[in-house]
Amino acid sequence: MSLENIYLDCILKIASSFICGLLLGLERKSRQHTVGMRTLVLISVSSAVLCMLSIKNAMIPGVPEGDPTRITAGIVTGIGFVGGGAILHHGLNVRGLTTAAIVLMAMALGVACGAGQYFIAGFSLILVLTSLLILEKIEWKLFPAEKTKTLTLIYTDSSFNFEEIKNTIKKSGVMIKDSNIEESVTENTFIFRFSVKASGDFDLLSLSSKLKTNPSLVKISLSEI
């Protein structure tokens, strides 16, 4: 292979890894996630460069024969720290799992481009982007109650029916996972805290209007903390 063809091959591999990282970054940034275009471009391109270097180094005359897959194995290990940093606990929920998986995917696409496996990289990229755009809508339709939240009710006296309250909450479209009751003797209040699974567009005002039939209800709140 001539020197010109070698340079063109390197440019093609790096450019293709850049495009893979850029497209994944655009998808994440369009959803207002912290990991965006620059991060995933750097991961994808650096993975491609390291993969190319591992292959080239194994082909240098006079250098003892080595295993070019060792650097790739090191990339997989190292990228775990980046992916782990994207996973966060937010209240009762865990966020960032998809982003961490996309970080791993950006690395895999970079390695594929660095190894010259353009069909694998291209087909995988199309499949991943399609899954990210379509499966979210399917999940939202099939599993709307995806987030765990805390529903708090405060009553000023004991003129309430606990089972009736639970049934009203269940009929509003949320799933009760756990519940506890707290009584404040000094303030003469009863505090109900329900751990519930609710969708992002849950209508708290509709539930509030149903529970307000009991005049002793003074506060209702729904939070992820």
C-alpha cells in the first residue's frame, strides 16, 4: 500500500469514528443529557486511534510479535470508569444507565472504525439510533409508570379512611409500592407518605381534587426525593 493510500485509510477511519460519536452525541444532547457531542466524539475517535495504533505497532518490523487486541481490552476496561460516572442516583430513581451504555457503544464504534470494519460500525450505528428514537416511545406506551416518586398527604385530624385514600390513589393511575403513616402530636397532624410509580405526565391536580372531599386534608405533594 502506498503512503498516500495509508494516509487516506487513516483519515477514513478517524472521520467515520468522528461521525459515529457526533450522531450519538446529538441524540443525547437533544434530550438535555450531560454527556453530549464533544464527549462521545472524543471517546469514539480516541478508541479508533488506539485501535489503529495497536494494529500498526504489531506490524512494525523488528518489534517482537505482540497481541494487538491487548490495547482494545484496555479501552474496554478504561471506558467503564467514564460510563460509571454517568450513572447517578436521583432521589428514588437511578439515572444515566442509557447514557453509560451509549458511552460503551461509542467506544465500540470507534474500535470498529479503527479496525476498518465499516459495515459493522454503520449497521450498529443505524440500529442503535433507531432503538433510541423508537423504543422510548414504545416503553412510554407499554410502561408509563416508570419513575418512583413520593406522594405526601397531610391531614389535620383523624377523620379519614386509609383504605379509601389508597383506592383513590390507585384509581388515579399510579402504583403504590410502599406506605407509612406519621402522627405529629404537637401539631395534631397525620402525615401519609406513599412510595409510588407514576408516569412523567401524571396529573396531580386531578388526584388532589378527588382527595379534597375530606376537608382535613391540608397539603398534597409529589416529588422524586
